[in-house]
Amino acid sequence: MEDEAPVIYGLEFPARALCAQAAEADQIRFLVGTQSLRQENQVHHIDFDDENNVINKNVFTHREGEIWHMSASTLDKSHLATCYNKTSESRAEMKAAIWKLPSDFDDISTEDQSSMQPLQLVCRLEANDLGDIKSVMWHPTGDGCTIVGLADSHIVLWDIDTNGSSAKMSSSAGLEAKGQPRMTCCSWDPHHNCVQIATANDTCIRGWDIRNMQQTYVIDNAHGQLVRDLDFNPNKQYYLLSCGDDCKVKFWDVRNVTEPLKVLSDHSHWVWSVRYNRFHDQLILSSSSDSRVVLNNIVSLSSEPYGNLVERDDEDNDDTEGSNPQEDGVIATYEEHEDSVYTVDWSTADPWVFASLSYDGRLVINRVPRAEKYKILL
Amino acid sequence: MSAAGGIDEDPEQRRKRHGMLKMYYGLDKDEAGGASLDPCDIDGAHFNKDMYLSKLIQEKSLTELMDKESDMLKQIRSLDSDMQTLVYENYNKFISATDTIRKMKNDFRKMEDEMDHLATNMSRITEFSGSVSQTLDDRRQQITKLAGVHSLLKKLQFLFELPARLKKCIELKAYSQAVRYYTKAQRILLQYQHMPSFQGINTDCVHIMEQLAATLKQQFHDKQSSPRQLAECVDLLLQLREPAEQLCEEFLKHLRFSARHKLDCDLEELQYQISWTKGEASPQSPERPAQAYTSTPMDVLEFIDSGCNGFLSNMCLVIASYNDMFLNKQDNEALENIAMKKLVHFVNSLMEQYFQAVKMRIQLERETGDNTILVRALDRFHRRLQAMNKLLPDTDFSRAGTDIVSSAARDRVDHYLESLKQHFADCLTDVRQNLASPRPAGKQEAALNLGELLSGVQLNTVDQVKSVLINLQVFIAPDITFAMKPYFRGAFCTTGVREGLVVAFVRHLTTVCHDFCEGGGERGAAPPALLLILSRLCSDFENSTISYLITLTEEQFDMDSRNEMTSISDLCNEVKVTAQKLLNHYVKVQGLAISQMLRKSVETRDWLNTIEPRNVRAVMKRVVEDITAIDSQVGQLYEEGVRKERSSDSSRRAHSYSASQQRRGQWAFTPSIDNSLISNIQKLFSEKIEIFSAVEFSKVSVLTGIVKISLKTFMECVRLRIFGRYGLQQIQVDTNYLQIHLWGFVSDENLVQCLLDEIVCSTVHRCLDPVLMEPSVIELICDRG
């Protein structure tokens, strides 16, 4: 049962932004945004052919500026939102906009690779004078037409109309604290009718109710230093994952904010990104500027029944190792990157495939080891 | 008789003469034969005169022959005279012997006559005595008869008087005498029961005796009566053939009641003592007159003493009397067994309660500092129990006693462990206070501080452990009986002192240290210097202190069996891991502190619109200062460590400059080419740098760790910003400054170089207008700064 080798795809420019094409449930698709100050930036639309282990790509230009953050629409698979940096001689501003992919893989087969199509602008997400837009999120299930963004110390909500051609800022809420707090990241709780989001600023994690834009909980000093990423457990209510500059990944139950449920310290530098697997939430991916990606198996805090299932004993009589109850621990450490890995994301189509992107523009598509896969499936 | 004649003679001569006599009678034939077979020996038995003569004639000259002849003549003459004297002497003796024999013959004849006379006289005396006894025989028989009648009458009189006597005895309360009288008469009365008069007496007696029995029983049931009285009662009742089993039962019941009463008193007293010791009870307690005189609470020795003297001696008395009464009769085995069982049951239940009380009391002793009194008390207790054991062989109180003793010992060990922990915590608090207190102005004094603190903690801890060990040694002093029991000693020394105290303390130390690493770090609980001290402490423990302490313990407590114990190396390993962890944590904390500073400095500046660099930024100077301070801090506790490929100090500065110049030259030539390519190629050839990795126990390694963390942070922060031309140049100046000042701290200067290059490279990348500064200008600025 040898695992297939990871597939590596190189971009010419440094890159930070990566996301799975969320509305695409059949094909393994990722979107990568480059980050280059002086050259024209691109969005690479990556298609991974699992059977042949081959990558197909579509490259679109993103003329507005370097992409810091990107998220794919959950409504329409051709839509995506980017947060980009618009620079002039003495100013650098962070803006956000919704774009449409001009073509998909199905209809570009005849297209010439050399001429890159630009992304079609759908609408800009204006935040008035609230500040630089750090990140945007689409509604997690794709049922609502709301987009949440972080602008410095504010949370901004936009409503987009059904044909998706315009977006209107519907409400915003600010964080009142001294020293100009800046929100670094956010995550949208997919439970409870999607009315809660969590944001992080400095070392705190805050929960918000977006109906009335009120703060619901605060985890002070969640990490020793800056919190870099958050992710809600997609299958288990109240469970939140966070990571930060103290090299740790922490599990929280937002009903009890005093103590983390579990702390992982597998990295030797800042942890930049952390993701629950959407299908099997015991699989946790984390990426760090020590240029490693770590895949953890945390069964004890997952939505899967913990410990032995009765019928499992009967099935696994011949395989004694497999019948052992699974324990928490690192499944694999991926060392294909040479530079800091700033983002990592699971495919929305295949539960066993994920992509990681390092600053030097290397995109690596990897799979969960087969042994582990069968352990979970059987 | 020959001796009589030759007394005055020379013994030499005498032997010679005897020899000749013997020879004459042929007595010494074999002896002579053995002496000389030489035919030429004139004194020999095999003397051959012809041979002798011819030999003489052949060998000797004439004069010699003449001389020999005269000599021989002389010898012959003397031999002749000798012979004559001998014959004369023997003759005389023979004559006197004949005379003696004759005289003896005459005497014997006279004696024989007298013997005959005596025999006749004796036979006459026999005759006379026979006739006398014949005449007196009748009278004697009569007298014997009369005497018999008299005694019978006396007995009868006793019997007739018996009821009255018994009554009188009972009136006088001389119960034992009454019983003695009755038992004497009982048999006869029973035998002659068929005679009406005897029957009357018998019924009277039985009646009286029943009364007596009733009285006795009443006394028996009386709660006030003492054990001695009770014993007497039981004895009497037994003689009166009361059922023994029931008696044991009742006896024991009574005893139990009284003992429980006593025990209750003891317990009550104990409770009082306990509350007294806790300081809750007031000294005035009128309802307890017994306590009125105790102005201070009893110490444990007194308590045990009173227990021994009161309860245990009562117990012994009970057992002894019970043994006398029920057990040593040797007539009924089954009964004896039952009685024994009852006794054992009884004693066991009471002892249990007593043990309970003692346990409670001893537990009160947990907190006191003085062992000797406790040990003496325990010893006394143990001895008393052993004595008990001898009295009642079926039970094993000494085992239970030893259990109590060992649990007391364990308590002590636990207590000491607690106090050691407390002490260690105090030490740490002291250190923290010392660290937190404002230092005196002079830097030298501050520098001395850490080493002193470390040795202070170390000495303190070791001393404390030692003193505890000495305190605990009281438990195995040679004059303490229970200390000699292998059952106690083994467990106490190994699981108690070695494992429970020393090993547990070391483990505690490691957990405390671990806690510092785990929880405290993030919220800034433990000052970094403390981490450093603890780390050094742990590594010292690993190197020497642990083996010293364990060996000391083993010596002092005389342990031999080393199996099933934590080995020194295991313990050392644990401590080593802790030391490593602490040091790593120290590196992390310090690294993060500097990182934080760098991060803030990069984040808060507007790099796009900055002016042309004129100075090294203050924060860089601050970083270098801090790292220098850390260097001196670590240097106090850890030795230097190994560096990679050192070039001589004089050439170092120039060398590093040229290296950096070279690289910067590269950038200068190729500013337009995508820099990531260069950095990627560089990375291909350099090894991956572990940022937060384990460090070695050396100054250089620690510093390298801290520098690595700081520079990596610097790079990550730079990548998040956008720089203008001057922003980039400022970073160039800053990194150059760091390069100049940081190489001395790390093990591999290439590492610093590499990280700094990457920072500049990243900055170039994030720069809108990447125009690099001239290296000479950078140097100038750095030199000025």
C-alpha cells in the first residue's frame, strides 16, 4: 500500500493565497493567488486529476494588485473574492472585490495557454473608511447571500444580490480597545443557522453574533502571541481550532473559554494556517513557517464515535493492528516545501486530498496516507 | 624386701646388681639378646670365650694383654664379692618372712574361737525377742482398731458440723474455705447418700452451697468487682462444677464490658487530647475530672505509656487469669479449644479498638518535628505487643503493631516529603524575589547574582534532604526493636525513605520544573532567569547530586537489595530531560521576547514613506543589548560551548565583511532578476534551519537558539510589509548592524549570515523600488551607530 508521491506545482511568483473551489463538489479544484509587488499578479485555477496524478491549470490575470487573501464563493463556483493590495508611490491600500472566472476547464480545452484572460470584475466590496480589508468569507453553506470581511478593527457585512452583480454593505461592528486592535483572521461557524463568527486580534479570540453584531464570548490570551488562523469544526458544534505565533495549535470549546481542550505543539515556528477536514474532522492540517505541513489525527475531539465500535472487532479479526482504537497523534509531516507555508486547505471534493502553498510559489497537492484512510473508513 | 636392704646404696650400683641377678635367673634373656649379638661382648649373652681370646691375642700387644688380664682379674673379684652380698641379703629376708607367717597362724586360731562365741549369743537374743513380741501382739491390734474408730468419728463430726461451718464461712465471706470444705465432704456425702442422716446433711450442704454459688454469681455479675475478685469467683464456681463454657462466656462478657468501659475512657481521653492538640477544647472541662490535672496535652510517649500500663496490662492480666482458669486444666480438650477461641475472639475485638485509638493518636503526630519521642513511643508500643504475643500464641499482634508502626513511619516520610516540597517552593520564591528585587546599580554585583542563587538553592535543598534523612534515621536506630524486623525495615528503607522520600522529591522537582515550562511561560509567570537557574540545577542534579543523595541514603539506611527500585540512571535521565526542557523553554521565552520587540518595530513603521537611513534603528541596538545581557546571564551558569570553524579574531571582522560584501555585490548586479530564484538556489545548498529546536547545555548553543528565533521573526515580519526604497536601505543598515554584533554569540556565523541575507532578500522582494545602498555607506552608518 504505497502512497502516491505528492504532486508539486510551481508558480513564478511568491504566493500566499490558496483556497479550494468551495462550490465545486465533484472535481478537485484549487485557486491560488500570487503576491508580487512589481509584476502583474495571477490567479491560478488548478484542477487535480486524481486518477492520473496530473495537474491541469488555468491562469487568469489579476491586475489590481498582489493577492493577500482569497476565498471561493460557496454560491457560484465561478465566483471568488480576493483581498488585494493596491499600491501607489506612497500608499498601499487593501481592497476586496468579487471576481468571476472567465472560463472553466470544460470549455477552454481549445484555448491557447499563452494568452491569459483577465478575471472579470463582478463588484467591489467597499468598506468606506473602515480601513484595510484583511479577509473576506462567503457564507459557509451557500444558503445566504452574505459576505463577511475584516477591515482593520471592524467586521463588515455585505449583502450581494441574487444575480451577484452588486454588493451593498449592510452592517458593521467595531472593536473598541486601546492601541488600534487589528483583526487578523476570522472563521464562520457553520452551525446554529450560521449566525456566529469568530475573529482574532492579537492574542484574543472573539465570538460575534452577526444578527445584532454583538460580541458573544472572548478567549483572552488564547495564544501566547498573535493568533494566525481559526477554523470551526464543520461537524461538531462549539468546537474551534486556532493557531498562532507560539507554534501551537489549540482546540477550544467556545462554551468554556478558560482552558483549551487540547494543545498540539508539532511545529518549530509560527503556525499560519490550520484546517479541519470537512468530512472527517479528526484530520487536522496545520502549516507553519518552519516550512512543514503536519497532518494530525485527533479522534478524541472529533465528531466520530470515540473508541471501538462493536462491529469493528468482528471485521478486523485478521488485522489486529487495525482493530486498536485510534489514538490522537501526528499522522504525517510533509516536508516538500522549502519556504514558509502560509496556507493549507482541504479539497472540497475529495476528503483525502489537500493542497499547501509556500511563499516561494510552490503548491503541493498531497493525500492522506492510505493506511490512515482505511483505518478511518473501515 | 630387697629394697629394705639396699636403701643406702647407690642406685647405679643397685641396678647393676639387679641386672646381674636377672641375668642369673635368665629373666632378661630377650633384652640381652636384643642388646648385643656380638660374640666379643663380654657382658653379652652370646659371648664366645674362644673367639674373644683369639681376638685379644691377635689384636693386642703384650703389655696390653697384661693390662687386660689384671683388669679382668679385678673385675672377676668385684663380681664375686657382689654375688656374696646379694646371697646374704636374700637369705636374711627369707628368714624374717618365715617368722611372720608363723605368727599369723597363731592369731587366726584365737579369732575363730571368739566368732563361735558371738554366734551363739546372737541366736539366744533372737529367741528372746520372739517371745516378747508374741506376748504384746494382742494389745497392739486393739489400739489400731481404736485409732481407726476415733478418726472415723472425727470425720463424722466434721460432716455433722459441715452445714454450720459452711454457713459461718459464708457469713465471714470466706468463700474459698467454704468451697474447700464442701468439696472435701462432697464425695463422702454422695457415697452414703442412702443413709437418712447423711442425706439430711447432704441436702443442707447442697442448699447452702447453692446459696453460695448464687452469691458468687452475683458478685461475678457485679460491675464493680476487680479482675482479681472475678478470677477468684470463677475459680470457685469452677470448683463447684458450674458449666465452664458458660462461665467463660460470662467472664469474657463482663471483661469486655469493663474493658470497653476502660477503653471508652481511653478513647474519650484520646478525643479530648486530639481536640486539645488542635487547640479547640478549653482547658476547663468540669465533667471530666480525670483531665482536670492535665494542664498540657499528653505527648505521644505519655499516651502510649498510659495505654500500655492501663489497657495492655489489664489485658495481660485478663489473659493470664483466663489461662489459669480455663486453659491449663488438661482434662477437657474440646472445652479448652472452645475457651481458647472465645478468648482469641474477645482479645482480638478489643485490641482492634485499641489499635484504632493508637492509630488516631499517632496520626496526630504527623505535624510535629521531633521524631525521637514518637520513635520511643512506637518502640515501647511494639515491645509491649510482642510481650502480649508470647502470652497468647495464636494471635499476631506484633504484626498489627508493626503495621501501625510502619504506617506511622510512612506518615512521617510523607510529612517530610511535604515539608521538602514546601521548602523547595520557598527556595524558589526566594529566588524569584531576589530576581525581581531591583538590582544594585553596579552590573558586576548583578552578574554575581545568578551563580549565588543557584548554589544557594542547591545547598539548601541538599542540606534539607540530608537533615530529613538524619531525622528519619531515628527509626532504624539499633536500640529500637521494630527497626530490626525485616518486615518493617525493608519496606521502610526502600519504599519509604528511598522511593517515597528521595526519589519522590526528585520527581517532584522535575514536575515543578515541567509546570514552569508548560503553563507559566505564556503568561509570563516564571522569569527567564529562574528557568535558567532551574535548568542548571537539574543538570547539576543529573551530574552529581542525585547519585550523591541516593548513595547517601543507601549508606545511611544500609540497603542492599536494589531490585524493584528506581535506578539512579533512570532518575538522572528524567532530570536530564527536564533540564533540557527548561533550557529549551528559556530559549523560547527569551527568543519570543526579542521577537516581540522586532515584530512591533516592523509592524508599526510606515516603510513606504520612510526617509533615507542615517542611523541604525534604536530597536536593533536594543536587541543587541538584550542579547548581550542574555549572553552574560547564560554565561554565569553555562560554559562556553563549541563553535564551528573559528577564524582568528583579528581577521574575523574583515572576513565577515568581505563575505557580506560579496553577497551584496550579487544583489547590486542583479537587482532586476527575480530574487526568489537566488534565494531558492541558496536554499538548495544550505540545510534547513530548525528554528525552535533543542539546544545543548552550552552558552553558545543557547544564544544561537535565541538569535535564530529572533531573526526568523524579523524575516516573517518583513514579508508582511511593503517597502519603499529607503525602507529597504534601512533594513540593509539594520541587518548589517546585527551581523556585526551577533556573530560573536552564535556557534556558526554562517547561520546568522544566511538568515540576515534572507531578510534582505525578502525585503528586496517586498520593495516597490529596490535600489540597494552602497556597502561602504552602510558600513559608515553602522560604524557611526
